Amino acid sequence: MFKATAAALFALPLIACGTATNTDPAPAADACGASGYQSLIGANIAAVTLPAELNHRVIGPNDAYTEDHVPSRLNIFTDENGAIITVRCG
């Protein structure tokens, strides 16, 4: 009986950890509206006018940038000539 009780006591913390749930809602895949900016791919960033209130950043091939994920921020990646190559949230 002692072995069964001891095993049950050791399993309790594991059970408690295994049943924890994340109550935060999953972020929307397109929280920044990137799908609406896909038509910019191929355009030169210098010729693009974006809304002033748009949370965005432009990242060139040699630019240093943080890799923190901000779902509502639009990331615009350009090549060495300023052509937009990728537009995505983050």
C-alpha cells in the first residue's frame, strides 16, 4: 500500500502541470493586415506611401532588427535595391 500511495503523491505535481491550460486567445494569423499589403511585393519601398498610423517597420538585407514578435506590426523586407520581397506580421 505504501508504494502505491508514494507513487500517487509523486505523480500529483506532474498531473497538475499537465492539466494547466493557456487562457490567452491565439493571435490572429493576419493581425497586422499583411494580406492587404501583398500587392506591394516587387515595388520599390521608396515609391510606397503607407498610412501614418500603420505599425510597421522596413527591414533591408543588412539591417539589424529585433526578433520580438508583435502580431499587430507589419514587417516589410526589402532587397539590396529597395524592392519589397516579403510582407508579413511580426
